[in-house]
Amino acid sequence: MHSSLFRLITILFVTLGLIFVIDQNIKMLFVDGFRLYTECIDLILVYNKGVAFSMFSFLDESLKYIQLVMVSGVFIYIISLKKVCYAIPAGLMLGGAFSNIYDRFIHGGVVDMVYWHCGFNFAVFNFADVMIDVAVAWILLLNFRPKLCKS
């Protein structure tokens, strides 16, 4: 295997694994009963049967399999790029995505816990969602500023 491809895959899997483990450990705190209520942010337990803002919850059990196919496609695409600069953001995205999909198999829905309600009510989300958002922004930056991606 070419050394840059090996480096890409190694960095991607290490990042993916770290995000998955961190997210699952945070979620277990809430599944086990942790809660915190404040003026602006509540840390609660919600099982999201859909995706963002509970969209597509009507897909029920099929949603996790559709997401597995989509996430596998992202993985294949990132590997086919053969650019190491995508390894960390792809690992963030895939780690968050696989953690949320894992929730669907284990809990019947994604474990969400952060509820912002200061000034307006926002969707309940989790650490994996934040990592996916950071990854999307990072990947977009790499695409719009190709000079940032040297390999």
C-alpha cells in the first residue's frame, strides 16, 4: 500500500475511533441518568428517531440502513481522493456518523442531550452532531481553498 494512502487510512481510523468512543461515553452518562438544567442549556435525554430536527423519522428502521450506505459512500470517496489533508475531518465526520448509527441499532434512536433554549428553542443535539458539523465546514474549506491541501 502506498505510504500516503496508509497514512490517510491510519489517521482517518484513529480519528474515527476517538470520536466514536468519546461520543458513546458521553451518551452513556445520559442513558444512565445524568441531567442538568440551566437558564439557557439543558442537558437532557432524547432519543431522536429521525435525522436533524427529527426529519425522516417516518423511515423508521430503514433509516439506519440508508445512513450506513451513505456513510460507506463517504468513506469510499475520501479514500479515493488519496489526500491526507482530508483524514482528520473525514474521521470526525465518520466517527460521529457511525456513533449516531450505532445508537439507532442499540437504542432505537440517536441519543441526543444538549438542548439550547435561550432566546429561541433549538434542536436537541449531541457531540457527534457537532463533530459532523465541524467536519463539513473543514471539508468545504479544503475544497474552496485547495492550497490548504498539500497532499
